[in-house]
Amino acid sequence: MLSLCLSACNQPPPTKATKDYAARYPSVAGGTMIGAMTAEPSGLIYMVAGESASAAIASNIFNALLKYNATLDLEGDLAESWTISDDQKTITFKLKPNLTWADGHPLTSADVLFTWKLVIDEKTRSPYASDYQLVKKAETPDAFTFKVSYDQAYAPALDSWSGLQILPAHLLKGQDIHTTAFARKPVGSNYYQLDVWKNGENIQLSRNTKSVLGPAQIDKLITRIIPDNSAQFLELMADNIDTMGLDPIKYSRIIPSRPELQKNLNLYKELGNSYTYMGFNLKHKPFDDIRVRKAINYAIDKQEIIDGVYLGLGINIASPYKPGTRWSNAALSPYPYDAQKAKALLKEAGFIDTNSDGILERDGKPFAFEIITNQNKEREKSAVLIQRRLKDIGIDVKIRAIEWASFISRFIKTGDFDVVVLGWGLGLDPDQYSIWHSSQQAPGQFNFIGYNNPTIDKLLEQGRTELDPDKRMNIYHEFAKVLLEDCPIVYLSAGYGLTAMHKRIQGIVDPIPPAGVGYDSHKWYIPEPLRRNEISAQ
Amino acid sequence: MRIDVIKKALSNPLALAGFIIILTIFLLAMLAPVISPYDPDEINVKAILLGPSWIHWMGTDGLGRDVLSRMLHGGRISLLVGLVAVGISTAIGILLGALAGYYRGWVDTLIMRLVDIMLSIPSFFLILAVIAFLTPSIINIMIVIGLTSWMGVTRLVRAEFLSLAEREFVQASRTLGAKDMRLIFTHLLPNSLTPIIVSAVLGVASAVLMESGLSFLGLGVQAPQSSWGNILTDGKEYIQFAWWLSLYPGMAILITVLGYNLLGEGLRDALDPRSGSNR
């Protein structure tokens, strides 16, 4: 009843139905593409904002020295070429000729040097500073050359230079990076520039005619700020936005059941570079006992989580890397679901149900703990499935879902938790020093589970200084093996990234390259017959 | 309350309707373990988000749990929270209102200013703030709702005490040497019961709403325990598709709150001589 009314209210006007989205059109410039995001960026200087909303917009405006191509190899972005010295400690970047900022000012190596100084400045307090602090010396022999030297060879160095968005020195010099108006009125060098930012409503980008990489096809990118996911989906159904990320239920249940949506939307599915896990606070008893951690791992049915929560749109993993990439150790297999083995391990660790209440005890204390997670439906559901499986083997689990900001400040930063269900989104370099190295346990740092394993520490240190790709791969395969054996976390699933895109957006690389569906988006185009009326686009 | 008063109250058709609604919901909630077709926490990943059918009368939720069973068990939580929270707020309200109305003077000033301060804070936000510092659980929710909604009762009781204290039978009793406690418990309080009962019944309605609101925001009853509020949250995401997850808990909250309001209003009409005379 309700569903009928809602869909009827959102039927597009009949004129739109006559558009033929199946036809092939030649690439043409112009048009407006409308997207949506749930959170508004705090600013567009990514090194300060450090949030995904900021990155999503800023990456259209700024360039880095390097970028990843379709097959995830590094290529020049602002840099035309780069050379690595024989001792592997110095990298020399050559910039492309005649680079300019969107305001016409030339872009030179001085801007790069300025950006590096800014990111390592203590006053900037950038969460990404650590990579760049390892640079011992940076210099600019001429306007097109930027040279950095490290104390010792640093394997993730090149990757790090693909992550640093270069900012214009002539506009930012002498300004306080935290309060500068530039964060809301940026001038960049990439395909787009900021047009209008309506607070809480939308951010409009238009094509940068002076783009260092040549012109993009689509004229305007509008990103609407719609905090609620279901409201976003209503807007997608009403054809008021062109693209959004989907959850498994929308992807495999709702859209397929609606022919009018299927007719207008292309759906994309790609394995993301992220995974969901259950992490133990290793400083709390009894999680310091490897038998307990393993028992819990055996007791959790990961396939059930993938089927029930992700509707099959996930993969069971055994190493903290995207399956199928060179860093992922294919020889490892996940802990199978085996309740009997779990019970035996717990018995070995001294947990016995002495009072026949169904809950195990050790030293008179029942085995009970709390799983905390942020308010993310998939994670909450996973926690409920885990809770049930652990009850089967005699562990009493409580679940608590907490809003993100207080989740981080009150529980993660203070280490005041037993078990978390969370996810890691990973970069392309295999270095995971900041997540697993024992030195990274200060409040706010990423090793909040308190993992401390000298073997892992050594492997991580080796991996950072080894530049030979094959040797480096072996190091990370060994790292994943030790990690799996030691079981500081339980891998739950690597989920697929699911995207809906209106069929009016054409030129999307097919099949999806390793770099993802968003790759080469400057070549996307909207054929004139398929465009919205300009009024409805606003 | 005397039998004829109850009779009078229930002769009011609205009050009778409210009473029947509440009674039905109570019976359903009490019998939940017996009449639920399924275990409310029983997960079935092969039956996710099924629509209403003969097998699942109210469909299933995002983990394949039977919505009808969860609704019945959730009803227990909602009603329990409503009753206990109102019990707490009424007890506090009577105590403070009696103190203020009986002793007057600085005690009255102090308590009434406290009431003013509490009333000046929007109660839902106060509750949100308090819950954010505590662990959300049924017990905490009941206590917090109780501790933040006693002000109305305090004012009522104080006003009743102030007016009753001037009446002849109280004055007479006082002259005959009755002690404070005797005056309060045998004369003042029993004669103030009417407005207290009415306000308590209406209070249950707002406590049920409050609990649903908190659970909807994820600050109330925690998974896997069901309550109408958190079934509604689960449904929010799929409202265009799985309407049964929004409709049924929404209706349950609506009907319960309506029931309590009808009963409360009806009782007021029946028991209060000032408003009852014109019926």
C-alpha cells in the first residue's frame, strides 16, 4: 500500500520514458552530472580535512605528482617522469612543461616544495604527515624539477607521492591552513574547478578550461548533500541524481524487482580494497590468549555473514589484502566454521560451564563481552549473527552500536572496548605499518587493538625498505601468514562496492578496470538527447 | 477508586475504547512467548525480507526474523518501559509535589524553581544527552525517562495540596491534632489521586513514544532485543520495498499511544467533577 503510493509519487514524467538509453551515441562535450554524498566536506584541502567526503570533491580539483592508471601502475600526473637513484634513496621528479593553475598562474616545482613543507609542518597536524616526514631533504634545482631524499630506501615512497594533492603556493603562502578561505574557494589544476558551494545543499564544479590534463567532457558536476541513504535512493528513483553507492539489498533485491529502475540504471559491482573484521582488544583478558581468539574464529560462520548480510556480495578472506592482487597470499585459507573445535579450544583455555547455565566460566567468572560497532547496518547485522554463533558455544555477547564521532573518541581512542566490528579501507601500497606495528598504539593511531608481535614488526619494517617487487611480495605473504596464525582479528568479509549509474552517463570503461568504475571519468559524456532539462538539473 | 467511579469512567465510550485497546495490547504482550509463531531472535538468512504471507503474517526482517514474533516481544519492552518510567516519574512527582504543597515556604520555592529549570530544558534532548553518557539498555532508558518527566506530576500534586489544605475537613483534622504524616497520607493524598492517575495514564503514552524514538535513533533497546522503535529503524532503509517493516511497528505505536490517550482523557472526564458535570 505504502510502497505503491511512494513509487507513484516518484514516477518520472512520461516524456522521459521515450528516451532511448540503449542506443550508442558519439562522445560529446557538455551536460551536467549529478551525484550525492551523505556527509558535507569540512573543507577541500584534503591533507587537513582527512575525510572521504573531502577527497571525493578535491580529487576533481587538484593533482598529485603521480597517479595510478587503469591497471594500477603508477604514471605521471603533474610529473612527466621520475628517476630513482642507484642507492634507492633519492627520487627526482620532472614536471610536465607549461603547467598552470586554474587562475592562469604557472604551476612549478616551488608549489610542490611548498605543499611538502605544509604537510610536514606540525601546525598543519595532517593525519598523513608520517609518510612525508621520512623525507630528509627536498629541493628544487629548477622550476621543473623536484628532488627528495630519504635516510634509507622507503618502498611506499612513490605511492605516497600519488596521495599528496599539490596546492598553489601563490595563494596559500602566509595563510593559516586551518582557517584559510581557500578551503572553501580552492584553485586547482585538475579537470574541474569549484563554481558554487551551497552550504548543506550542494557543491557545483564546472570544467576547468586550463586543466593540466586537457579538458573533461562533462561540463558540470553537481554533488548534492543528502545525509540519509534512503532519501538518496528516493532521489535516484525520481531521476534527480545520476549515481549513488548501493547496499546489497538495494542492489540485488530492490532494483531488480523494479523494471522502471532497471531500464534507466546501469549497476556496477567491483571488489573494493577494503574488508570488514572483528578485532579483539588484546590488552583485555581473555583475548590475550591465542586459544580463545582461535576458538572464536572457528565459532563464527563467515559464509553465513556473507550470505545473510551481504546477500552473497562478499568474499571470505584470509589476508588483509584485496583478493586476486599480488599482495594477497593465495596459499592461505580462512578459518572454517567448526563449533566442536572452538569448544575444545575454549576447554583447553580453562573455560568450562560449571553451573550448567549454558555460559562458560573461568575462575568463577562467566565468559561475557560486548561487541561495539558504529551505526552501520551491515556491521550491526554481522554482530547479531556473531552473537548467535558465540552463544552456541557458551559465550554471552552484548552488542552496542554507537554513533561514529563518539565511537571514535570515547571507545577507539581510549581503548575502552572488548571487541569491535569495523572495516579497513586500504591504499594500493601493501605497507600496513600504521595498522599492525607495535609502535602505532598511541591514542588516535591505528593499532588500537594493541597488537604487539615482534615477528610482524620485523616483517613490516623489512617490507618498507625492500624495493624489489618479488621480494617485497614474499615479505607480505609471510606477514599475512603470521597474522592469520596469530589471529588478532577475525576476517569477516571483503565486500563488493556497488554503484548505480544512470544510463545517460556514457563512456564508462567496460569491463571495469582494476582501478575501479570511476576510472577515467573525465572521458564520460552525456549525449545531448539524453540530457535533463537544465531547469530540472538545478 | 470506588467501583462506581470505574463504571462511570467506562461508560464514556472513548475511555472504554482506550481501555479495550490497552487491554488487548497487554494481553498480546503478556502472551507473547505462547502465541509467537517463531522465536523472535531466530535468524534465517534464507528468508530475508519476505513480504507478509501465511507463513510469516507480518513478513520477515533484514536477517530473516519473523516480524510478528518480534512485534509481540517488542510490545513487552515498550509497555514495560512505559509503565516503569511512569512509575518512577509519578513517585518522584508525588514526593516533591507533596513536600512543596504541604510545607510551602522555602521548600516550595526550591522545588518549584527546580521544576522550572527542568522544564526549560527540552526533555528529549536532555534524555539524548544523558543516554549518550550511559550504556543504552532497557533499565537505563526506564530510569532516564522517569527522571526527566516528573515535573508535571509535581505541579499537579502541589496545586491539589495547596487547595486541599484550606478545606474544612483538613483544617478540622489538623485542629484535632493530626500529625503531618497522617494529614498527608489519609487526607491530602487520597483526595489528589484523580489528577495523578489521569496524568500517569497520559504519561505512559509519551513514555512509549519516547522509548520508540530512542530505539529508532539507536540509543534505546539494543540488538538483538526487539522493540517497536528499532523494528521501525530497520524498516526505514527499505521503506519503498519492505513496507511491512515500517507499517506494523508504526501502527502499533500509534494505536498504543492512542489507547492511552483515550483512556486518560476518558478518566479525566469521568473522575473530574469540574469537567465531568457537563457530560
